[in-house]
Amino acid sequence: MNTLIELEKKINSELTTKIDNSEIKHNQLYMNINKENLIDVILFLKTNKNTKFRQLIDITAVDFPEKSQRFELVYLLLSHEFNQRIILSYKVNENEVVNSLVSIFPAANWMEREVFDMYGINFKDHPDLRRILTDYGFEGHPLRKDFPLSGHTEVRYNEGEKKVINEPVKLEQNYRNFDYESPWEGTKYIKEQTNNDKKN
């Protein structure tokens, strides 16, 4: 394939019903598919002589908690022979199980474990789906939009017990409200106090 336009036409003509829509942006081809067609589309892109997307660069997800289909899974593929990239994506509900690509791209193993750990998305037929970035017993999924920035627990060394302990997060500093007024004019409470002093 010489150009992305030719590549887009080729894929759309071969996979007519399996591609929801496609567009070329930032010198890359973006395609939306249905999750049921993932394996067929990936196999075509990897094995077809006109595409040869033989490297899986990454798998990630995006969280849209306000939408009915909360997550969008994103797959980045590279064709070394044609020096082209393609980005596949599809939407899934919160508790849906999606197909694993480990049998097609062994590198997907750790990528899918990361998506599982960070977003809580389960992959069907994954050989070892467990957390990869967070610790044993970690609660929640840190890249979900509803996960608190401070987390639920903190890990620290306890000098008294001489060991590392997990404990609920304690925010040491109380919330402070800043008024952002000019320091040259004085803040409201100083102005009010000055006015009260003048009245007395």
C-alpha cells in the first residue's frame, strides 16, 4: 500500500460490514469497529499481504463514566514494511468481557493485564489475568474517573512496628479557601476589621 487513502479503501472494501467508520488524522488511520469483530479485523490486518500490521504497539482504554458504554478500548498497530500505523477502537459496557489478543499477539499479555489493573476490564481467554502495576490486595482501578486522586489506602514505614504498613489515607492538611484578592488592597476580613475600627 502506497498511501493511507489506498489502505483505508482496501480495508473498507475487504471488511465492509466489520468497520463502523474510518478516517485519516495526524498521518494515521483511525477505525471504529464492533467488539464482536475484533479478532477477524486483527487477523486480516496482520496477515493480509497489503496491510502487514505485524506489531502491536499498545492496548489502552478511555473512561467515559457518564456514557452507557463506559469504556473505549484502543489498539495501536504498526506495519514496518509499509511504515504505516492504524488505531482501532470500540466501546464496551462496564462489566463486559472482551476478547484477548494473546493468541495472535503474545505481547498483548502484559498490555491486557495493565488495562485490567487500571480500568477493571476483563479479557476472555487471557492466560494469566491478574494485576501488574498495583500491589496485592489493592482496591479499585486507578485510571477510572471515579477513583479518588489520593487513593483509598497509603503505604508507609512504621518506625514503631519496624515494618511497612497499609492504612487508610489521611489528608494531613485541612482544606483552605483562598480569596485571590490583591495583597496591595488587603483581603476582605482586614478591610472589614479596619472599617469596624474606624466606626468605633
